[in-house]
Amino acid sequence: MALHIHDTLRREKRLFVPRDPKRVTLYVCGPTVYDYAHIGNARPPVVFDVLVRLLRKTYGADHVLYARNVTDVDDKINQKAAKEGVAIGEITSRYEAAYLSDMALLNVSPPDLAPHVTEHMNEIIAQIQAIIDAGSAYAAEGHVLFDVASYPSYGALSGRNLDDMIAGARVEVAPYKKNPHDFVLWKPSKPSEPSWPSPWGDGRPGWHIECSAMIEKNLGLPIDIHGGGIDLTFPHHENEIAQGVCAHGHAHADHAHDEYSRYWMHNGFLTVDAEKMSKSIGNVLLLNSLVKAMPGEVVRWALLSAHYRQPLDWNQNLLDQSRKNLDRLYGVLRDADALLGDFDIETLEEAEMELAENALDPVLDALEDDLNTPGAIAQLFALGNALRELINDAEADINDVAMARWSLLEAGYLMGVLSMTSDQWFEGGDSGLKAEVEALLEQRTAARAEKNWGEADRIRDRLNELNVVVMDGPQGATWRVKG
Ligand code: AMP
Ligand code: ZN
């Protein structure tokens, strides 16, 4: 199978054909760095990280160019800085650093490019000027507005028709707008807000223009794939297309939208205990707290357990299942490692490595089918079961065990899991667990020394709850999570 992608614009699954297989380009709208990301915000970077891993495997790591931007100019950033009485740069660098460290814990590989809005003011201003020159934008009262009526395909991505939109208009009607749906490319800043000089007066860019300007500068048009959450389809991505196309005066070209991005992918939304996450309900789960409370791979597995286009409900059962699934696969790896000892994978012959590589095909087939991660997870289990059978078979050839282990790890790599050694997983993978178990073992030693059997029983029960087995040996107690 070859990669097929569900294209939001065409509303169908299509064979993926890059413009240039030596330079496959992907852009995903990244974080606005004004606060800690919530668990929903982690879905796009994790989903698209799997896509990038697949593209790198297919086209070669050097032939994929992945950009994920950082929005460091935004009203919410200004408000946060004012509230804390600190510089804007302090807020943006604090939350960008937090985002990157959370991403690292989720095994999200860094994008090739992370363009920042503050570093692209010249490109943003140049693109706005090009849109004005092409007759698709106008300056009015210190603002520059995109003239939606100038672009006949406006609405193609989100399936909205401008006439219907106007009939049901609920957008802000500013006196300087020709059409209520005209959107801001540039606006004046308030006295306390950051501002940049421009031909239309000092001010700052609207939100949408940053992505089309940074895409054009860093990747070149058209890009192959543009991704983001489903909420970005309208207005953000619709407006990006309008800007990118009209900056080149192609508003009336046939299939004008193809000149911006060849494929569009959008992930579905995440709910928490079947409810929308919202500050007023008080169910906003911060990614930063989650990755402190459990291994990042558990969070990542949970995020990949549903197909990316489907909604995903985040609940305790999902997390318990995800941890159990990983325990099971790491358990197989632990037993394979014990059997293999210091077996050197380099001693396998080329033909054997080819077989090991072929065993990945079902995983690749699932991922190439519009990134079917639940299907790929099922195939990870099939690889785990095959390895388990070899381990249990006393007659099995050790080379076959090594090959099956390699296939499982390689499939895990594509999904961004199984990145630790089994020892790390069962003892240190969950640093919170490790700290608690070790504290309990110390208390247990003290309780036994004091012959406080009630306390020793309480500790044993707690270890049981944590799914931990303790093995008392001559060198003291060792422990592991039940596999
Ligand atoms: P924001 O910071 O709101 O601009 O969101 C950053 C990214 O997270 C965007 O791609 C959003 O579409 C995505 N996103 C926000 N909330 C959720 C959610 N509950 N589920 C899935 N994706 C989300
Ligand atoms: Zn964007």
C-alpha cells in the first residue's frame, strides 16, 4: 500500500503524491505560547509526529521538511504579561520552553523548522503588501483587511459559501470593513502593546497572515500537507489559503486553492470524561501535570489509540488501558532481552534483516491507510505475540528471536513508543512510581525492624495497588511492575 490521506478540502481519501519526493513539505499550526498546553493541544503534535516518522521512513529523513510554528504575538500573551507585570518575551520563552520539554517527554521529535512570528515581520509585511497590490486587500483606518469578495473560492476548504455566511453574519461589523467577513491582516496596537512599523502605520499582524507568510518563506508554495486541529479549518486555514493564493494574484485561477497546500489534514477533538474541556467546568487537564504524573509514552499511547479524525475521550480507563498495553509489550521485550543476553544484531545476515523489515509491512499498511493508529497498535500486538511465541518455544532459533525483537522495536519507533529499555520502563519509566515504591520499601524495612506488622501489611497492600511485585533477595528487595 502507499500512503493515502483523507484530504479535508476534497473530502475524500486520496493517494499521497508529493510535489517533489526529494523535498516533502509539511506544516502544522503550533502553539500560542501564553500558558501551559492542555492535553487537547497535544493531539496535533503527536498525530503529526507519527505522520512525519512515516514520511521520513518512506522518503528518507533528509527529504522531509517539517515546520511547526510558534505564535509569539497574540493578545493573550500581552494580557498575561500585563497581569504578571513581566516582559512579553519572558512569557513567550517560559511557555515555549515548557511546551518543548512536554513534547520531548511525549517523544515528539523536534520539527525541522520552528518559525516565530516575531522573526518574520518583514515577510509578513511583504505578503500583506503583495495582497494589496494584487487587489485583494485594502487599508482603512490603520488596518489592512482582506477583501473576501475578491476571491471566488473563499469557503472551499470549510464548505462554506460566502453568500450564506453573509446571510447569517454574526461577525463584528466594523465601520472600516467593506464586507463583514473581511478579516484583519494588520491592525494598530494599543499604546502598551508591542508594535512594528509598517506602511500602514505602527501595529501588528492579524493571526492568519503569520502562517501563510512563514510557509511561503520557509517551505515555498505549494506545500504538500498542512495540518492542525479541526477547529482551525475555519476561519484560520480558509484565510491562510485566501492570503497565500491572492498574494500571487491568482484569485481567479482554476483550482486556485491547490497553489497553497496540496493536502489538508485535521485532527478531531479531545473531550475529558465525555465533556468539552473548559475552564468553567474545571476539567482542563494540563499536559505539563500529566507528563509529571505518568510516563510520556502512556499519554502518547492514549492519544494514538483512536483514529486521528475521530473524537477521543480522555478518561481513567483509557490511561489504565494504555499503561497495561505498554506493560505487556515491555514485558515481552524484557523476556526477549533476558534470552538474547549480549546477542549482537550486527551478526544477522542481510536476508534476515530483510525478513525483519518485511514483518513491519502490516504496521506500515495501517499507517499508510490515512494514519490508522488503532490498526497499527493492533499490529504492534501481533508483533509482540510473535516474539512471545518464539521466546516460549525452546526450539526457536535465537536469530529469529533477535529479528522479531528488532521488528517490534522498529514498529514501536514509528509510533514513538517502546523507546526505553524494559528495565527503565519497569523501574524508572514512571519516575513518580519509582519514588513512591522506593519510599514504601524503606518504610517496609523500618516497619519490619520494629515488628510493626500492621504497617508492613498496609505497605504490602499499597504495593499491590500499584501493581508492583517485590522480590526479597540476598542483596535486599528488588521490584518490578507485574508484566
Ligand atoms: P490553540 O492553542 O487553541 O490555538 O490550539 C493549538 C492546537 O491544539 C490547534 O491545532 C487546535 O486545533 C488544537 N486543539 C485545541 N483544543 C483541542 C482539543 N480539545 N482536542 C484536540 N485538539 C485541540
Ligand atoms: Zn496556522
